[in-house]
Amino acid sequence: MNREIRTLNLRSLKVFALVMEEGTLARASSAMNLSQSAASRLLHLLEVEFDVVLFRRDNRRLIPTSEAEHFYPEALRILSQIDGLPQFIQQTKSTAMEPFRIIAQTRIVNGLVIPAIAHLRDTFADQPIRLEIYPRRDLGRRMMNDRYDVGITALPLPIDTPKPIRLGTASLKVAISKDHPLSHFSVLRPEDVADVPYVALDDTTVIRQVADRKLAATGASLNVAHEVSLGSAAYRLVQRGLGFTFADQIALDPELEAEVRLVDWEPRMEIDIGYFIPNPSSKSGLSQAFVEALHSIYTQRCSDK
């Protein structure tokens, strides 16, 4: 048994991390192309190896124990080191100029990261740049791997290090087609959109979590008509007149601004945006220039008038 456990340990760690990130064993097993019974067995092997209970079973739900919450950052650290090995080996073989590596959350790439890269290229025209884009739930693992120069995402992330540097706060607004009568409102409230299809992001996203908490706290509710995993898909459904969703000035793709309007929402909802630098004490001129570009773009796009 011990030999089998050791052999499967990395796969068990991946199952554990995915259950923490995705919220269910079904999603975790699907992400790894495993049956649920195989994923459950791998999770059990991990618990046996470390003599710990990581989840409480509540019907089909897995509720993380306090031990799981403490173990999760370390599991991410181990997995990120394994994930980074191919790139590390490739870098040792390369004699070309090292790329400036940026890792970013999917939803803020078009409105924030790409414009900042364009600013950076004005000064560092010959510098190769590598942009890696991940859903927020995958960024924790990537942030544990120090082989990047700057990371940008919505906060918080489920890791302790590196410490985020807050860029600013983005106000969530109602994204709705400019052809819709409600697009002419200055402020929208839950009762105004009660009969409009709600295009919601899934419950692993920070926008959905913020919206659900705020609505629950105020006693309001919205009926989800459509659910998607990416903001870009939600915005395009809105563009086609299929309902409304929540977005902010950074998340909304700039090319959609001619057809989609952002209307203020009450109760007010906000998301913090931050960036990470693995080793701030050795921050390069490139990193400093890119961070300055991030602040400039944020000020242009996200400061409330």
C-alpha cells in the first residue's frame, strides 16, 4: 500500500487542489479526465498517507476541514514547482534574451494587461514578453512558482505569499446592451432587472461570489437565466441582447464598449485588483515600468467620474 500511495501522491495532490479550487469532486475529476470513483480513491490515498481528514462528506458535497485549508497553500507550492520544471530546464538551455514574463487573470487581460504591455513596448521595444493567462482559480498555483516577473489578478487569492500590492478597487456595474431600454438608466437596482435574463458567471468566479454575498446581505435575489465560466462569453451574450451581467471598466473588452453600456448598480459592489512581484527588493526597471503602466491604465479606465 505504501508503494502505491507514493506513486500516486502527485496525482492525489492534483485532485485535492482541484477539489479546493472547483468546489466539487465531479469538477475535479472532469478536469483531470478521471472517473469520480478514481478521483475519490486518489483523495482517500492522500488522507491515508498523511493520516488526516481533508474533507467532510455532506451528501455529494465535500466540505474542507481546517487541515485542508492549511494544507492547500503547501499543495499549491509543491505542484507549482513540478509544473515549472519544463520551463526551468528550457531556460537553462537558452542563450537568448530572457522574456519578461507576465501572468494574469483572464478577465482583466484585454482591458488592463494588454494596454499596459503596449505602454511598455514604447520604452523597451526589443524586450521579448511572455504573457500567460489563467482563470483566477488556477493563479494561486502559478503564483507559488517564482518564475515570473509580475502577476495581476482580482483579489483575494488563497495563498499567503507573495503579498499582493493593491492596484485599486473596481466597482461592479450592470453590463447591458445599448439597445435595451434599461441602458438609459443612471442607476439600476434588483427590482429594475427582475424581468431581464441574468447572465451569471459560475460560482467559482470572484464576481459571482461578490454579487451573491451582497445580494444575500441586502435580502435581494436574481434568477440566473444563463451561466458561463468566462466573463468574455457573458459580455458577448449581453452584446447580442440575451440579458445582463455584472462587469467593471477593466473587465469589459474595449471593443465591446460601442455596443454594451455599464450602468451603476445599487447595492454597490466592488472588487479589488492587485499585482504580485515575487521579489520586490530586486524589482527591475522593466517591472517598475510595467507597474507604472498598470497604474496609468487603471486610472484611465477605472476611476469613477
